[in-house]
Amino acid sequence: MLDTNALLEQVRIWMLGTFRVERRTREGIWQEVSQEEWGTNAHTRHLLQVLWCQGRTARRSTIIEALWEEQEPGRADEYLNKAAMRLRHILYTQKHPDLFQTIRNRSTYQLANQSRIWVDAHAAQVLVQEATRVGLSSPQALSLLQEAHGYLERGIFLEDEDGLWVHGTRGMLEVAAYRCALWLADAYTAQGKLLEAEAIISTRYQRDPTNEALLCRWMTLLHQQGMTHQALRLYKETSRLFVLRGMVLSPRTRAFVEQLRQESSPLVQPLLFSVEEYEEEEACLPNTLTIQPIPQDHVHFLPHRSVRMSS
């Protein structure tokens, strides 16, 4: 079956991990925008990136404040005008001349929506939203979360940028990636795929070995596979790490470990020690997934399944 949404897409932007922009040629082949087209400075890339962070629409004054606040007004206007001219050239086609345009008496710039300018971070958000709508434990949610996780694990948002304007979106997407990983592990568990769930949780734990929610989830998965001894060994190693760092494991984690030792039930259910309970205690993450608001006309454009991430 032909994916009509995929045919509408003229540009693909990869913002998670290494930044990359691709255009569809007349032959339908995706071709990366070259460094020569971007120019010698980063102004055009930054304009495109700030526009997306602002919900694809931003006033000139907002862009200047984000990128060139310390420049004299005349110089900042010059930078923006040149960047906008180059970006318009990069995104322009005779068939789709409005992928990038000025609106509101030329005071505001606007990018086309997700159906024509596809962005990986946006696609991941839509997939997670759809997974919550259909039910996180459903088979359909599993495939949605798998694809979202694939995008979110490509790397941090705009990893080569360090401007203040990038940090809010980057932090939001890091939280989204964390939650997506937990939900994907739970979806695997609901389908009886414990090894796949363990792979997700163990990878996350290795990045953050003092995260007690991840520790208890990993121990739970080991216990469910009849590997309680390995779960307790993991706890012992983590306890040593906490001591070395001058930290103390929470009473909730210690009580959980005692339950494992006593094996008072055949399987320890993860929901008894949910991530939300740990987050409330540690105040490390919000209690609900916070994602960039998506306009209603974008929500039905799910990313097409033919896109595959580059390594």
C-alpha cells in the first residue's frame, strides 16, 4: 500500500544526534544538503533549528534575541536577512515554493508542517502520543514505541550546539527519551519479551548507575527470569557505588531488596515500585511526559515506516 504522507514529504531533518537535512530529488531520492549550500557560517542552520524549536513559526525579534542578542541591531538584521535568503534557496522548489516563507507583513518566518518538512524529534513525539492513545500495553503500542525509541536513541538533540536556545528543547527530549525507554521496556514485558525489556533497562542503567528506579526495574526483570541471585549481586555492586559517592539508597529500594530476598511472591510486579514513585521521592523528573505541543493539523501525520535511521 502506498504511503501518501511519505509522498508529501519534501525535506527530512535529523536533529537528534548529528544534524542532517535531506531533500527529495525529482527522482524521489533523498539527497543531503551539502556543506557548500549551508555556507561558511552556522547562521542558516541555526535559523532553521530555532524555527523548529519555536514551533516552526517565529518572529524576527525572537530569532535575533536567540542568536544575535549581543550584536548591534543593524548587524543582527543583516545576519538574519542573509540566513533567511540562503535557507529559502535550500528549501525552495518550483512545485513547493512555500516550505519556508515570511508572514504577517514579513515580521515572522514559518516552516511548513510535518507532512512536508519531516523532523525526527517531532516524529518521535507523535509516535509516543499515539502509543499512549492506543494503550501502552497493547501490541500496537509496542511497534510505535520501538520506532520512537529508535529516533530518540540516535543521540541528544542538536549535539553539536551549545547555545542557550537549545537547552529547553534538549532537556524536554531527554525526558521524553527516558520515559519512552521505560514504556518500551514495560511493553516488551507485557508481551513476555523479558530479554528485550532487560536490554532496554540495562542500557539505561549503565548510563545512570545511581538511578534507583532503573535498578529496581532491572532487578525485577532478572527475578522474573529466575535470576534472583544475579539481581542481588547487582544490588550489592550498586550499594558499593553509592558508598563511594557518598550517597544513600532510599528506604523504598532497601525494602524492595528485602522482598526479593524473601521471595514472598513468585514475581515482583514492576508497578509496585513504579518510576513515578521514585521520581516523586528524588524529584529528578516530572510525573508526566512533557512534549512539545503539536498543532492539531500535524497530529495525524505519523512518520512513514520506510524511513530508517543512519548509523
